[in-house]
Amino acid sequence: MELELDPIEFVTIGTVGPRGRRVFYLQAGYHNQLISLIIEKEQARAIAESLREMLDELKSRNSGLSDDTPDMARMNMNLRDPIEARFRVARIGIGYNQERDRVLLVVQEQVDEGRSTTSSVSPSVVRIWGTRLQMRALSLHAMDVVKQGRPNPSHNGHILNYWI
């Protein structure tokens, strides 16, 4: 499956479940088309940081670009229902089309090749085209979502037992 959302009305990252057992979702939509994808917490962090770095660099290289500072109070960054994951994400890429002034987020499905009955497995790909403003809001919101987890993520929800 290859799917292109161009343009999008919204893009967000959110979680479902209690701290320590949260499932992270990347979600985007346009009109009645809604795509929800499962991502890892570190993928959410990587999306946030990569978008921030790319958008900051674009702004520093081209002072003529319009402002991409979102009013987060006016942005609806909640996940939309129904939250039905199409697939779990393995790879993520970002890009920028200068002619269209659009940011591209490309996600590729995680494929378990051991379970396939065919010799070659083609992962699904989703391309999400958004404005710099939408992607800046995604970056800011995703970092907030990541920070809402456990105070010490190195514990990763596991109980540590020490025997003396």
C-alpha cells in the first residue's frame, strides 16, 4: 500500500494508555480520510527533533519565508477517533519541497519478513504533506507528549531487583 495525504488538515502525535504502557500514534487526516500509525516513543522524539532542526535551518537560510510559529492554544493536537492503526512504523524520513513550500513526512511499515510466505515483502508507505506551520506544531506537541512519560525512562516500566 502506498498512500499520499496531500494536503493534510491536521497531523499529530498522541498516546493511548497509562504511563509506562502508552502506545504512541502518529495520526494525520484530510476530510474523511484518517490515518493512524503506531510509532515508538523514541520515534516520536526523533520526529520532533528532526522537524525542529530542519525548520530552524530553513528559516535561517531564507529570511523571506513566512513565520512558522504556531499558536498552540488554537491548534487541535488531540488524536481523532477512531484510532485504528494501519501499521507499525519502521522508518521515518522528512523532506522539504521549496517550490510548494511543503514539508514531507514519509513513514514506512515495519515488516516481519519471517512470517511472509513470499520471497519479497514490500512495506507499506505513507507520505504526509503539511505546511511548515503544521509541522512546527507537530514538533512542539510531540516533544510535550514524549516528556509526559515516566520521570526516569531508563526504568522502562520494569522493576529492578538487587540481591546482596
